[in-house]
Amino acid sequence: MRVALAQILATDDPAANLEIVRDHTALAAQQGATVVVFPEATMCRFGVSLTPVAEPLDGPWASEVRRIAAQHGVLVVAGMFTPTEDGRVTNTLLVTGRGVDTAYDKIHLYDAFGFAESDTVAPGTKPLTIDVDGTTLGLATCYDIRFPELFRALADQGATITLLPASWGAGPGKVEQWQLLVRARALDVTTFVLAADQADPASRGIDAGKAPRGVGHSLAASPFGVTVDELGAEPGLLVVDVDPEQIPDVRKALPVLANRRL
């Protein structure tokens, strides 16, 4: 399976961000990717009020992403925000194309490092896996990476690849934590973890303030926890080939799932 990780720098304009999705999806398809993963908050960057931009899954923003995915014959995963009844929004991954049309709501909210995502965002409750071209993919979002039990649940549902859009918060040691956690979750459950982060605004001279705007370093980790490939801080497109048929042999050699006692 050829997967493209689109490390973009989302703006606060959903229409402009749709053009970014359109351009990067076309470029990824030209390079043979069948799955294109955009970061968390692709619809609109963090650091602004999200309620005015939130739309339902049948709204115009999501509908256009569906058309883009269908036009290029790929699965697109992109972070957006959907409204809730309590006035907050849901941090949602739209997952569409190649016979799939569903969404994952971020379960673990980023109430850490002085940021309180739960003030404006309502949590999801259910892990999600999808089947694409005979392969089961798991979905997770950003702060979810700190919770191994979610990745075990996805593996128990058959996931051999987990896709992880993110908008990682910057700070001392945060790039190293990001790299470590992606590799650790891959090794924990012997799956590929393909993580697409927002590019670092500082790479374009933009002050991100306190909002988690991304640090870049999108990467693919093997089921042995090895980095297959990785971008730097600036915007870019990382295209990787992963072979889920390797997973049975990996799990035979390293049967951490079978050896669980708890």
C-alpha cells in the first residue's frame, strides 16, 4: 500500500485549506498513492475560534473533500471540526474514498502543557477501523498517541496500519517525544504507524503562540518501531510503501499481543 503523508501548514480559512487538500491529493495520486493522510485541524488551524467554522459531515467542506477523493480514486483522511449540541465542536477525522465514508472523533483531548482542548472540544468515545483494498486500517488523532490501550484496541480489531493525523504542540523536547511515541506505539502492537503532523509554523517565520500548531516531522514507523522515513519541520509530502503482509511474520517473531497477561 502506498501512503502519502501531507505535511501542510493549515490556515484559518477553510476554503484556502480545501485548495491545499486538492493540490496535495493530486500530487499524491500522481505519485501512485492510494491513501492520502492530512493532519489534524486541516479544515482550520488551532489558535482561533472553531465554533464558527465547524460543519456537519454532510456540509460543504466535507462534501468537497469527498469529491476530491473520488476524482483521484484515493482514500483521503483529513482533520475537520463538527458541531455539537453543547456549543463545543468535535475534533473529527473525515475518512472518505475507495468505498469508505466514515469519521473518527478524537477520544483523548489535549488537556496538557497548559492547553485545555476540552474547553472547546467534546471527546469521541469509539475506536474506528476501516477496510481498504483488503487491509484493515486504524485511526487515531494526535494526543491519542500517548494512550497505548487505544492502539491495542485497534490491533485487536485487525488493524495492521494505523493512521495518525496530528497538530503537535511545540516546546522543549516535544519533537523527540513525538518521534518516540509514534515509534513506541508501532512497536507496542506490531503495526505500521503513519503519522502526519502539521508543518512547524516557525519554519515559515510564523509565531504559533500557545496553540498546538504542529512541529512537522511526519513519519512512518515500522512494526519493529523503526523509522522508515521522516520529513523535517517545513511543509512537504512524504510518500511511503508499506506491506501489511509482513505483519504475521513480525507478530510470530515478536508476539507481544499474544503474550499479554492483562
